[in-house]
Amino acid sequence: MKRILKWIAIIVAIVIVLILVLPFVINVNDFRPRIESELTNALGRKVTVGNLSLSLWSGSLAADNITIADDPAISNAPFVKAESLNVGVNMIPLIFSKTLQIGDITLTRPQVSLLRTPAGKWNFSTIGGTSGESGASSSAPAQEPAGKPGAPSKSGAKKPSTGRQSSQPTSAPSPQGQSSSEQGLEQNFSVGALNIRNGQISMADTNAASKAHVYSNVDLTMKNLSFTTQFPFTLSADLPGGGNVKLDGTAGPVNRGDASTTPLQAKISVNQLDLAKSGFIDPSSGFAGTVKFAGTVDSDGNKAHSMGDATAEHLKLSPKGTPAASTIAMKYKTTYELEKQVGQLTGDVSVVKASAKLSGTYDVHGSSPVLNMKLNADNMPVDDLETLLPALGVVLPSGSKLQGGTLSADLTISGSVNQLVIAGPVKLANTKLAGFDMGSKFSSVAALAGAKTGPDTSIQNFSTEVHYSPSGIQTSNVNLVLPALGTMQGNGTVSPQNELDYKMTANFNGSVVGGLTKMAGVSGNGATVPFSITGTASNPKFMPDVKGMLGNQLGNQLKKNLGSQVPGGQNGQGVVDALGGLFGKKKPKQ
């Protein structure tokens, strides 16, 4: 027993000595050209590493000051800069034959710069292509990887785990045109795991003046990475302006001609994306709120299909809007063409129990996304939609709110996101404007003293053609039926400052304008009175149009009956002055 313990102690002592001594015996920096060559061959970009160190405890090589060059046709700045690179190696071949076998690669705190050209090409699209490819259309810097990787191949070092060839590929990666070394690299390259820890990714357009979108705390894991097969991956990151995103799925085989079109299938979840702070939408659009969604994405490299559920809270859709109190939800399906950067979208949008259909196309290849959508809503409960009005910048008279009834709309949504135009017919039925007494707005008109609606204004029907744009709201063919007053028709506008400018006519019920009709000697159930609405949406002012009144049946009859009784009555001016006093207007000074 003592002899066994003695031998165990000797073995342990030898292992400890080896662990302490071998890092000084093996000069791991001798492997730096080999590592740079392997990574350059694999990525198709010049890779440089700093000082190497060996850790027998973890079975890894560590390097500092890592840089990966960008596509020289797009940028001369580094594509990736990292504080450290950790390469997991097989220690037995390294110790006894000085053969380097790579098992996994980990980049710590890398800074990755993703750039897109005006043509829609990403700088990472040539990742995985041959170094010769990346240098073919560029100047001397692109050729630097071509000479350096060739040198380590003379060492004759074996590469059992990766099977990578040390010679440098120089042509396009089509199967027919590949050299044997290129085919060997593509078919045999594999890494057990490629990890990014605590990284930062910036994303920008090369011709855009706006700031880059920066994703922080990026963690990425790809297992059994190979050019020729699918491999699983997980990705998580903090979003620009707040929130986070996570993808979990598979990708590959890698398209070495354009890595950005590599197929992938994944589950995606986004939490607390802040629309206003993210930088994805022009602040001038007024869009704000927090969005989250969960769904799937399936891309074949040409088209990406996605479907899932999205919700938005505290949503604001207008510069003059205020956050909505209700949550807006949408079940969506979309197909996106990667090269053209255009897509089609269908969705069911809901607010509480109110629902609408959304469909159309979008184009994101420019500086601001462009929409061409249709929104169809049929008999949505007004009570559920009322909380959404502030988000749209719709202002009701102070102290009032819509209650009951339904809303229907058939709207087109077109233009860039920061200059959207929304147009189409809108209809309200069987609702009321609680807290607003429209009859009292005519109280200054002595002849309309019978106009009474009570504290609330019941609306049997309201319909109009709406045209909403950043310059304001235009409403045409307004038709408003109020059981207590009558029917009102006309056109008007609401400015971005909520100032009203409406020209209307009212066919009041007979009981409302009885005094005028008796004065004019007009028979029938009612009379048409022109009026204007000015002021603001929160404090509208209703003013009869006395001059306009002279041109209708009521005015003609008034001129006939009053013309001989007032000075200037025959030419209408005397009647205007008389009606002005009747409607509470001061007579102009002579």
C-alpha cells in the first residue's frame, strides 16, 4: 500500500512539474503565424493576434490585441477588435509533437462594426470567403493575408481536428472552380465552439449621417461550426436605447460567396424595445412606446419568413400625441426579400376587443422605411378605441370623451415613416360625446334658443373622408346626424396646432329654428343654417355664417319679409345687420 501511495505521489509531482515547466519550455508564440494563418484562411480576412500565453490547467492558448480586417472595398477600419482571444487546444499533441489542434475559440469583449453600403451589401457578406476573393477587387492592403498564411504551411504541422489546409485559396468558392486546397478548407474546417462574450456590435449605413445603432453585452455561441453543415447558435444582446433581444436556432451551411445570405431558422424574442430611443425611427415622426414580440424567422438566404405576436405599450404615433393607455397587440406574418430589402406584411391588430386587419408592403432600403399599407376596421367598439385617440394626436373638446357605439374605417397608410399619410373613409355610429353640450354652443344665437342636447351630445351617425399628414388633418364630406339638433354637413381642417377651420351647414330640426322659420314664413320641418367652427379642438367655437345664410331658402324668404321693414333691406345689407343682432353680433361702425 505504501508503494502504491509512493508511486501516486511521484506521478502527481511529475504532473505538477510539467505544468510549471512546460509553459517555459514550449514557446507558444511560435504558433502565432499558424493561428493567424488558420483564422485568415477560415474568415477570408487578415487576422492578427498579439502575445500568446499557454495555460495547461485550462488546456488553452490565450492571445491579446486581436484584430480582424474589414472588407477593404467598404472600410479600412478593423471589422473586429478584441481584448483577448482564447483558443482551446488538445494538450497531448501540443506537448509531445508540438501539433496544434483547435477545439474552441472565445473572443472576449470584441467590438464589431457592421456596415451596409447604399447598394445593400453588408461588410460581413464576404466573411468566410477566401482571402484571395476579398483582395481581388481591392488595393494592396487586401493582399496582405495572401502571403502571410502561406509561410506556416512549411512546418508540416498536422491538423487532425480541423483538417484545414494551410495553402491560401485564391478564387471564388464555386464547387466547379475551387482548388483542392479551397475544397479541403470548406469541407474540413470545423470548430467545436465559437464564442463571443460581452461584445459590442455597431450597425450603420456607410452613407448615412445618423449615428450607428450600438448593441451591447452581446453573447454568441455557435457549436460544431462548419462551412458545409448546419450548426446551432444562440445570440443575446442589449438593444440600442434599452431592451434586449435573443435568438436561438440553427444556421448554415455558410454561403461563402455572401455570408449575409446564409440560411437560418430561429426563435426570436424582443423585450422592451424603446422606439423613441432606439434610433430605428426618425424622432420627427413622433413615434414612441415600448415594443416586445416573440416569433420565428426562417430564411433560405433569399427570402426570410417570420411570424409571431407583438405588443406595444405607451404607444405614441404622432408628434402631438400622448402615450396610449391601452396595449396594442398584433399577430403578424411577413416575407422579406433580403437583396431588395422589401417585404409584405399581414396582421391582425387589436386594442382590447377592437380588431382590424393590416396588410401591405414595406421598403427599408432607404434612410427611412416606406410603407404602403391598408387598414380595414369594421364595427370596432368605440370604448376600446377611445384610449388610443391621444396616441394619434386626436384631441376632443375639453372634458369630453366618446362613449358607446362602433367605428368603421378603410384606410391607406403610405409614405416614409416620418412623413406618413393616412387617408380613407371613417364612420362612427350610435355613440355619444359625453361631457360636451353642443346645443349650448348655439346659445348666443337667440333664434336657436331651442337647441338643446343636454350635458352629452348623442351622435346617430358621423362619416367623413379623412386625410391625415404631418401638415394637418383634412376632412371632407362630413355628415353628422344629431337626433337632438338635426343634420350637419361640410368640410374643414385641423392644423398641427389643433386649430379648427370648418365651413358647415346645419339642417336643424323644426323645433330648434322655429323662430327663424316663423319670421321668414318658411313652412316645413326645418331650415338650413350655414355656420363655421373655429377655435381649437379642445375649445371649439360655433359661429353662424349670416352672409352665407342670405343665399339659401331661409335667407331669401327673410329678405322678402324683412326687406321693406329695415333700412337697406332690399339689397340684403339691412337684413344682414338685422340678422347680426339676432345672432348676437355687433353692428359694424359706420
